[in-house]
Amino acid sequence: MPASLEMIIGVPNLQRISIVLIFPLSLGFVYVRPAQAQITSMRLTSPAISPGAPIPADYTCTGTDESPALAWSNAPQSTKSFALVVDDPDAPGGTFIHWVAYNIPARVTSIPASVPQSAEIAGGGKNGINGFGHIGYNGPCPPPGKTHHYHFRLFAMDSQLTPGDNADADAIESAMKGHVVATAELAGKFER
């Protein structure tokens, strides 16, 4: 498989580029610059979850099943809102959704722990329907015996989303098409 230009120049989140060829005095070189895409290194962190480390029991079904605190930085200036999807790709029936939140205002750079399982998120934003059929967050609860990986994925959007009432991950991801300007991910693991 041929390497993409993104892989060749090593720029993450490159959506579109323009190439300007300059030939001064018959010596040619290529200058690559972004064209309307904002290249960022948006980061997603949690004081409770270290990247790749086990998720503490308080944030799982074996504990209090509270949502962990999350913080992010370096979002593009064009960000109008954020969306959050937490999933388990190791679930026996396919990827399982543990949390969907959307229309988190661009001014917000963190979510506290223990977000209530209600439609509205304090400070702005909405909770969607997770794979359990509940509003908001339900933590890791895999079948016993195998380690599962949980991906907290944050999306910077160039608009507010209009997925309709009782939005689940499919509705949110459909509404996000063409509006994502940057992404960040934090992954943890859990085993029962």
C-alpha cells in the first residue's frame, strides 16, 4: 500500500494540503503548507486515568460507576463545540458505547468527575444514549476473564450538532461527518 502524504511528512490531523512548487534558478524544492485545515496537537487527559493503564474501579461497574474527570488542550481556534465518545472495541458483540456527549461549548476545556446521568451537562453540552440504553456515562463492565480497552475520543467540531432527540453514538457520528477539525484520544484498560 503506498504511503499517504500525511505519513510521509509526519503531520497528524492533516486534512487538506496544498503544494507550492518553487523553482529559483533551476533548483527545485517543494514547500508543503496547510490549506484551511488547522493542524493541532489537541490533547485529552484525565487525573484518574493514565494512558494505557488500568481504569480505577470507581469509574467502572465494580465501583461507583462515576464518569472520570477529563481535560483537554490545544483545540483549533475554529472549534465551535466538542463531542465525546467512549467505547470498548473488545466487547463480544462488537464495539460497545459507554458514553456519548456532544455540543460541549468551545470555551469548555474540562468535564468534572461524576457527571450526572441527565440529558443536560452542567456548564453546557448534552449527554446521549449509551450502549446500555442509559443517558450519559456507564463505565467499563466487561465479561470476566479478558482485558478490554476503553477509548475516550474527543472531537473538536466546527459547528453545533443537530442529531435529534435521544441521540446515540450512531446519530452523533453521522452528525459529525464533515465537521471534525481535530481529535484527541485517551485509552485505558479494565478486566474483571
